[in-house]
Amino acid sequence: GLFSTDDAIASQMIAAGETVGERFWRLPLDRAYDEGLQSPFADLRHHAKDMEDGDAPYAAAFLRHFTEDRPWVHLDIASKELTDSDRPLGRQGATAFGVQMLEEWVQVTRNMS
């Protein structure tokens, strides 16, 4: 999944992912998730109140509090980090999923300037 405050960057990254075979789907970055990050003890919780593990929308909402209105992207690559068997784009083990997409995006955006 991909969360972003910038439509152009999100579109560029999704296109870069398509080019290299690392597909991302844009997910909504909704202010409704902010409520779940409220805490009586701290400025902010790092996950939703009733969740022990992380959740992609809450992670993106958490990160948004530190971006100071700059354009940004959060790539949720949970469950993509390891594979149990060889695949067409990689061997068994660590996948480095997202690295090829980021490299492609950097190359494309560098050539745009």
C-alpha cells in the first residue's frame, strides 16, 4: 500500500512500481485515524488504542504528524519482506520489495529536472 499527501508523487511512484513489477495500491490517508492515536499519557500513540500490532492507516496517520506539511509518501510493505520460495523476480528469503520501485522513481524524477 502507498499513502501520500501529494497526488503527483503518488502517481509517479505507482507508475515506477508498475515499470519494475512492484505494484502499489494507493490507500486513503483519512483524518479519522487521528482519533485512534490520541493518548492520555503522551502527545500521540504510535498505534491505535485497541491494537497491539501496527496497522498501515494508523502508521501513515502517525507519520503525518511529523511532516510539517511537506509532501511525503509512506510505503506499507508489511508481509512483503520475506518469501518462502523462489519467485520470478527474486529468490527465497528477503525480498527488498520496494527498492527497485524507489530506484526507478529516483531515475525518472532526476531525468524530469
